[in-house]
Amino acid sequence: MPRPTNGMAIASLVLGILWLYWVGSILALVFGYIARQQIAQRGESGGGLATAGIVLGWIGVGTFFLMLFFVFVVAAGAPASSY
């Protein structure tokens, strides 16, 4: 009998792929870590899906902070407008 796939692992992977303006990345991390705990407790399958969702979530969060850094660098280097 095949083991069922954890639904949180699937949700983590989907949200990691979609990003949804970086909110999806944070949810991918949350669902991925919860899914890994559930998989260990229940013996379900989907560990690879959860791990992939976690990796994509961290990539999304890293991209967000990188974009934020560049916005501040550009804003700090922009000349002040004078009238």
C-alpha cells in the first residue's frame, strides 16, 4: 500500500514556485517545516517536496532582501532634488 503524500509538502512546493510577492515564500517556509515534522511523525511521503519548498522559500526571501538592499543603495546614492 503506497504511503499518502503530505498536503503541506505539496502546498510548500507550490507556494515556493509562485512566490506571490514574497508572501508565498514565507508561507512556503512555514508549510515546508511543518510538513517535515508531520512526515517524520506520520511516516508519509513528500519529504523531497517539503525540502524543495523550503529551498525555494529561502531563495524568495533572499531575493526580497537583495531587492530591498538595492532600493536603499539607489535611494542613498540618488542626488537630492533642488528647487
